[in-house]
Amino acid sequence: MTGTLTRLLRVLITLLSHHRRHPLQTLFLLTGLVTGVALWSAVQVINAHARASYAEADQVLGAQASHWVRSGSGEGVSVDDYVNLRRQGWRSVFPILEQRLTTADQSVINLIATDLLALPDEEAGTATGLPAGGWMQLVTPPHEAWYPETLAQQLGLEDGDRLTLNSGKALPPARVFSREQQGLRVFMDIGAALTLLDRSHLSYLVVAELPGDAAARLSRDLAALNPDLRLVANQQRLDLTELTQSLHTQLAAMSLLSFAVGLFIVFNAVRFSLSARRHTLTTLRELGVSQRLLLGAIALETLVMSIIGTLGGLGLGYGLSQLLLPSVAATLQNLYGAVLDYTLLVQPVTVLQAWLLTSAGLVLALAWPLWRQAQRSLQDQRDEPSQWQQDQRARRRLALGSLVLALLALGLYFQLNSIAMGFTVLALILFAGAGLLPWTVALILRGLQRALPASAWRLNWACGEGLAQLGTLRTALMALLLALTANFGVDSLVDSFRTSLSDWLQQRLAADLFVQSDTLDIDALLANPGDWLVESHRRNGLTVRWENRPTQIRGLNTDTSDTRALPLAAETDRSSAWFDGDPDVVLANEQARYLAGIELGETVQIPVGQQTVAFEVVGFYHDYGNPAYQFYLPYQRVAELWPNAGEQGLGLWLNDHDDALARAEAALVAAGARPGDWTRREDVLAISLRVFDRTFAMTAAINALTFTVAGIALLASLLAIHQQRLPSYAHWRSMGVSNREWLLIAGLPLGIGLLVTWLLSIPLGTLLAGLLIYDLNVLSFGWTMPLIWQFEPARSLFWLTLLVAGFTFAISAVQARLKLPQALKHLGEDAA
Amino acid sequence: MLRLNQVVKHFAQPDGDVTVLSGASFHLPAGRSAALLGESGSGKSTLLHLVAGLDTPDAGELVIDGHSSLSMSAGDWNRLRRDRLSLIFQQYHLVPTLTVLDNLQLQARLSQRLDPAFRDHLIDRLGLADLTRRLPHQLSGGQQQRVAIARALLHRPALVLADEPTGNLDEATSERVMGVLVELVRETGSSLLMVTHSAHMASFLDEQWRLQHGQLHQQHDQYNGEPAL
């Protein structure tokens, strides 16, 4: 046993000696692994963090509330107003105080306080995790401050300790809980907190439930009590985990693509080192090392590399995730109203997944080729075909493999019914394209060689050199193709979306002013408006639960110009009935069509109180960015069926007089609106597009990073090519080839390879964008839009590729130039 | 054609400097051929590289085709190699993705001295007529070396430098390749300096020189004590 172990270690040390002798190859191998794992793990860390945040959000006080009462001015809700509301009988309202505090040693903590005695029993249970009455010490002097275990550890607190603030005041004695009910926050009784912090205002009030028309009554009571108070619907009540699932799947798919691009660098480094290592493996076998022992040593080497790659990748990935988190948080906030905090933790499962992924990648890229090499008989190795013939065969095999992948993709496409399947089709198409690339480049180079006249012998030589370089260049070109395709595809998607959204907003936001106010008396405003008003559109609505999702009911005025111009994505010949105010027909958003599966002409049952009412679906409309289902009904119909439906905004068309805006604003104030309750059309448009751009910032960031990894792959390849071709370059120099001729012959193949790669990325990227827009977008979000093809992203990517290629070629050319004198001295020596 | 005057060359090694040439002198007249013999590591290839300008001497002077190494820039060396010299190595160094025809025309095209009639003559003399459209990997070792020889001679160089040109070939093929190389060099009027460790291959050439302890010594015929012809 000891003897076998010693032999195994000896063989392993012999195998690892390669890395000592070829540090650059090892550096690139690890760079590929680390960057690939880093991008993947960054997204994993963010996804895991987001899921943890959603779970945590469900446990935080008030998360399940239907509404909040907040102050318009931002100064909070006074304790007197809260007490008055309770006295008026609003028993489902309870207070929250939230504040960031700095401790004496400059740590920042978040404090949340409530009145446990005012809480409904189930809320008190959620807040404390204790049965009723288990919290008497919290509410009676000297009170307690409750800490989640993680936070107590961070602050170095134990039960009974008092945390001192930088103001010199101390929090009540600590009690440490293993459950983290309030996230990483300190929980206190509200009376104790108000006294300690010397505050007279609460942060906001939480409203546990508002049955029937209670919301409308509470709004009126709030307006009467204090016009500064507003009733706000709780957007976070949506099922965040379900709603955000597709976004996280998309992020995970993009990060896997980055990992694949990183693996190309590993493939490249291993392939380059294989010829050098072949001799070691042959020698070891000639010395009597068994295949089993070799396999063990290769497995151990893979293990060592996977550990280094995982740790390095996770370290870099953690840093990256902190850079990406604000973008992801913005996306989630904009799309779903979900709030993420900015503290990231790497979970053990992420480490394990990263290691498994790295190991799988290494088995594919490192262990398998080495093992195959070790398995070949010594006779096989002597009869081995030339490197060029091997490359030619590899290209053919890759092209055939691509054909199989493309056929698989086609077969799967016709059965597409889930996001995961959609991404599988995308991956198959991308890899089919990548596999076809070397064969295509070779075909073009050979075609050029045949077509060029004898006088263009330098170009002919360059094409030949291109074929010689292709074996090493191919992995980098394939990686670049993946990056270019992903960039072009996603850019096209974003451009299409932006254009569609912009057009849609222009149509939807036809009015000059949009008013959203709790205090505005709309009837008074519209009773005698004056000639500044050309047209108005009043909307009402509410949210109900339909098909297990939040579903918005919106009442529209069917006579206004914006409603009349509403473009429908699909309609029946009865759609005009809706515009004529037919009370039994409904328009639905595309989300209801694609995600809930309703069809034109179908009858849907919409809940009204304890009953349901049937409506015939006569049309579908675009509703970009809405995670909820939505139905349009005539205003009066909504008011009849749901008397408690709230006002959902008012659109005002002004005449073209210079003073129209001023007069409108004066009329609005006179009717009870407050400054800030209305927004001009241009501002709404600008805000919407700004939100859109923020939402897609993260996609752009991941794409840019994938492109960077592809750039590293290209550099690794070019350095490898110039290292491999150095004896040939030395011989060219011995024939008197000038620097200019060398640049042409060695550099032109790269240019041709890049050009073909870029050209191929355009149809592939278009296909990718088409699949994303017409299939995956529909499956993920439930809305459609036309693909708007533009050349601009391709042009930008061309210049970017040229820049990266120019830079990497310059580095590798300088490296080759520096090594040339040495190579010239070794001319004539056996290349092996 | 080629003159070496007191050429010195050292190499730095971990255990101190090694002198491979310590004032070596040598003269090869135009149209003559010489073999350079010596033990492994004696500096034969280094000397050949100095003559080709691929390496630089620490002292002394080389005069090649009337050009002194003391006054030549890197560009001058490059032009000299392209137009007036040619090198033949053990590994052939054919471009694997160019046809035999393109490979053998390469240096003549670089020096813009491609003579189609002479090309056809060389192809014929070297027995390559049926192979011109093939790629290098489709040829045997001997055939590849014949292509390398044709490439080296097609631009009619003044001096051919060969480093173990038959090192990779079997004895019978080596003799055939050597025979045709010497014949063609004579035919083109070029001079030939060839490094070899084989006394038999050296016997094909006009002169034999041995590099020993950093000095060049002409070998004499072992039977009559005269310099070998």
C-alpha cells in the first residue's frame, strides 16, 4: 500500500513538473478556470442572496401586510396620528420604527421596533417567534433589545450586554435569538425605542388587512386626520420567488456561458501542453508505470487544479458579485419591486457547486485528453499522424458534431415548453455554431489559396500559415464567437425591447399630464375645468387574486383618444364591443395570454367578492414590464362591480396655450392635489427609459465580462501560436523574411479568422435574439415584441474585436520578437 | 566567398563561460564545398549560425560574399540571407499547408529571383515532377529534404549552408540526397558549407575541416596525407 502511494506521488510529482517548466501554460489554464468560475459563482452568489432576501422579506414585520400608511412629506407618522387611528377603530394598523444607528465603535446597525401589544397574534408570532406573552421583558422596563445570532456575533454581544451608540446612549440589555426573524436587525419595543432615540414620529404604519371597501374608508379617514398621510399598497406582497424565477434562470444561463468561454482557455492551454506532456506520459509507461497508476495521478492533478480554480474563482467571483449586485438589485427593484440588501455571503452549497462545476470542466478539458493520451499504445504514438493532419480531423469531427447539435436543437425547438429547455436549445445552437467555425475558416482559407493568382504568393502563404495556426487558434475563435454572439444577440434583444417600449410608452402616455393623488377631488376638477383642458382620462382599479397570481383590474374610459388608439396584439371580431362599452367583454394583457394560457374568445371567471363574474376575452394588449396579469374593463363596469376600487390615476390633455400648464396646475391645487402629485409626459417617458436602462445594466456587465474572458482566450492562443510557430518563424527569418512580411504572413490569418468569426456571429446572434424575443421572453415574462434588427451593435462589436485582437496580437508579436534570437540559435536542433 | 578571421565565441553557462570558438580562421573559395566535422557540442552549428548572421561573434570578423560582419546591420544580414545565402536543416522546415511547388519557390520569390526554367530543371533533377501539387505531409522524409534543397538552390545563392541535412534519413536515402545536393551546388556555381558528424557524408565534399578546442583544422586524406578533394 505504502509502495503504491509512494509510486503514485512520484508519478504525480513528475506530471506536475510540467507546470514548473511551463508556467505560462499553467497561468492560462488557471486564468481560464478562475475567470470562468468567477463569473459563474458571482451570479450564483447573487442568486442565492436574492432568494435568501425573498425568504427573509417574508418574515420581516409588515411584509405580508396589504398596505402601508406613509407620510407624503417623509417626516414619518406622528404617534398622535397613530393613536387617533386606533381610537377610530382601525385595529389592524400597527406602528413601525426603523432607523440606522452607529455604535460607539462605528459599526452600523439597523433597528426595527413595533408595538407587540398592537399586533394581531399571527404577526406577533412572526415577529418574535415566541408564543403570546413570551415577550413580556421586551415591553416592560428595563426592556430588552433582541439580536439575531449572526449580528450578535459580529458585534461581539452576549445575553445581557448593552450596546453603546456613538451618541453615548446604550440600548437595553441584549437577548440573542438563533432565529433571524427581522433580518440582520435589532428588534425593540417601540415605546422604548422612541424614548431612547428621542423621536416623536414613527417610520410608517403597517395595515395587516383591509377587507371590502376598508381601503377607501381608511384613505378618507387618513385625509381627514392628516392630509400628509397616504395609503400605499404593498408591492412586495407579490410572490417574489415565483416572479423572479425566470430572471434568475437567465442570469444563471449567462454565467454558465461565461464558464464555458473560460473552459475554452483551459482547453487551449491543455491542448498546447499535450504534445510536451505526451513524451512524459510515454516515458512513464515505458518505465513500467501502470495505466491505473497514471489515471490516479491524473485524477490527483485534476483535483489539485480544481481546488486552486475553485478557490481563486470564488474569491474573484465574490468581488465581482459585489460589483454586479447593484445592477441586479436595480433590475429586481424595477421589474418586481423586490428589495435586496447589499451584504453578500458565500454559502457552502455555492462552494460545493463551484468545485463540482470546476471538476467537471477539468475532467473534460484536462483529465480526459491526458487519459486518452496515456491509454494509447506506444505503437500508436509512433505512428501518429502529423499535427496538421490531426487538426484537420479535429475540424471535421467538430463540424460533424455541430451538425448533430444543430439537429438536436431543431428537434427540441419544436417541443419547447420551458425556460430551461429554451436555454438548452440556445446552448446547442451556440455550440453548434462554435463547432462549425474552425471548419468554415479552413474552408475559406483553402478556397482563397485556390482562387489567388500565382503573383499573390504572399497571400497564399498567409492562408497556408492560417491553416497551420488554426489548430491552436480555433478554441480562441470559438470562445470569441460565443462572446460575440451572446453580445450581439442580447444587444439586439435590448435594442428591440427599448424601441418597442419607447413606442408603447409614447402611445400609452399620450396625455400631457399624469396625476396620481390621494387627496385630489377628481369630480370637482372635471366639473368645470376651463378651456385649458382638452380631454381627460380617469382610471380606476384594484388588485385581485386570479390563477394564483396578483391580477390587476383596470377601468378605462373607452371614449378617450388614447384608449381609441390602443393597439392590440391580437383581437377577435368582437373587439369593437369592448370599445363600445359592452360590460361582458374584457381585454387582457399578454401575460394572461401566455403565462395563464387564456385564448381569444375564451370566457374567464374573475373574482368579485365571494363570487366570480364571466367575461369574454376579445383582445390582448402589450403590457411591458408588468409581472402581474391585467384586465381592462370600462371604468363604469369596474366601479359597479368593485365599489371599493381606487382611483388609478388621471390623464389630462392640455390645449396649446402657453399658460395651459400653469392653469392646469393651479386647478389641480384648487381641487386638492399637492405639488408632486402630477408628472409631465416627457418626465414620465424619461423616467421610464432610465429605469429600463438601469434594468439592463447588469446584462451588459455580464456580457462585457464574457467578452473580457474571450479576450484572454485570444491572448492565450496567440501566445501559444507564436510559441509553437517560433521554429518556423526562425526559419523564415533565415530565408530573409522581413518584419513587414512576417507581420503580414503571421497576422493576416488572425484577421481572416476574426472576420469570419464576426460575420458568423451576426446570423447566430440574430437567431439568438429571435429565440430570446419570440420564445424565451414569452415563456419567461409573457410578453411579445418585434425583433428590430440593427447593424449598429455588430459594428461596435467589430471595432471592439479589432481593438482586443490588435492589442493581444501586439503583445504576442512582441513576445515572439523577443524570443526570435533564441529560436534562431536553436535552428537545426530537433524540434522535439 | 567565405572568410573567417580570428572568430571568437563564448557561451555563458551556470558553471562558467564555455569557449566554442577561440580565434577560428577559415577560407572557402567560391564554387568550393567544405564539410565541417566535430564532436557533439564542439560548436559546428554555432559556426554555421555565425556565418548566416543568426548569431553574433564576440570577436573577429566574417567576410561573406564580400560583406564584412563588422559593418553589417541586422537589415543587411536579412537581405544577404534572402538574396545570397540559403540554409538547409535536418528538419526540412517546409510550410505544411503549402504545396510542394509553393514551398520550393518560396525563397526565390522572397528574393525576386524566380527563374521558371531553372525551377523546372531543379524539379526534374530532384525527381519532384509528380509531387508538385502534394502537401509536405504526403511526402517521405527524403522527398521533403529534396524539396528543401530545391528551395535552397532555386534563387542561385552564392553560399549554401547545410546543417546535418541528411540527419533524419536512412543511409541509402542520405547518399542519394547528398549526391544530388553536391551535383546541383556544383552546377549552380554556389559554395557549400555543411556541418556533419559523418565522415562518409563529408567525403562527398571538396574539403573537410574539423572543429576542435575552438580551432578549425583542415583534415588530410588518411591514405596519402594530402588534403582530400
